[in-house]
Amino acid sequence: MSHRLTPMTRFAVLAALGFAVTATTARAAEPAPTREQQRAEVEYMKFVADHHLMGTLMAELCENKAVSGRLERLCRRIDRAQSREIGLLEGWLDGWYGIDYSPDISEADAADLYDLAGLRGAEFDVALSRMFIEHHKQIIERSRAVLPKLYHKKLRQLAEDIIRTQSREIKEFEAVIESYDD
């Protein structure tokens, strides 16, 4: 038995739940109108998905090894948020561009994770925090650079959220490092 809703049933359910439903002639799953925007969006979404995969792997390692409760909670928050964002990006790549994409990490990133896994205690907390700061700076810089080229409102909003959230998280990682300097 199929549980898929027809478009009319979905419309009726959303309307009954009080959601504003408006008709539109443009499909939500259309690619950006120019080749430059298409290329910028696809490259950015793949970059963010790969970058977030590394972030989730770092966060999962942190959740298992962190000494600082503050750091562990921050990593748990990052893991959840970036895992969710990877799912969004995979869906947008497929829906807007017909691209079935699975994020991956580089050999250099895998080696960094391996080295990080060998650390313990405060040394781990500080090294992970420094790694996350550099990691976040990379995506903030990339997001700022590509933002004017992005067509889809949802993707622009995600880029703005990444800039805002990861700038704030850098300050949180700096506070963790400072707590060990005392």
C-alpha cells in the first residue's frame, strides 16, 4: 500500500493544517537561469557537502574524546546541524540539477583525522578546536565569495547561515582554547 500523497491531497492537507498555499507557475526544482549561476551553485553545494562531512567526522570524534563538556556539546550541535545540511544539499543537487552526489573527504583530511584520533585529554581538545577554527574559516571565506553568484533563495540563506553560525562557533572554539591557557 502506497502512502504517497497526490498533489491535490498534499495541497488539501497543508491547507487544513493552516499553511499558506499559493499556486505558482515556476517549479521549485528548476536550475539557476544562467550557466555561471548553475556552475557556482553546483560547485558550492558539493564543496559544502564535502566540507560538512569532514566537520561531522571531526564532531563525532570529539563527542567520543572531548574532556571539556562545553566542547562536547558544541560538537554534538555541529554534528546534528551539518548532517542535516548535507541532506538538504544532496536533495537540492538532485532536485535542481539531477545530480546524485555523495560527499567525500580527501586523503589529507583522513590523515588529519587519524592524527587527531591519536591525541588525548587537553591536547585533543585544543588541537580539535584549532582544527575546527581553520575548517570554519575556509567555509566562511568560500561562502562570502560565492554568495553574490547564488540564484536559489534557500541556498543563499544557507550560505548566510553558515557564515553567521560558523563565525559564532569560532568564538566558542577560541573560548575552549583559552580555558586551557589559564
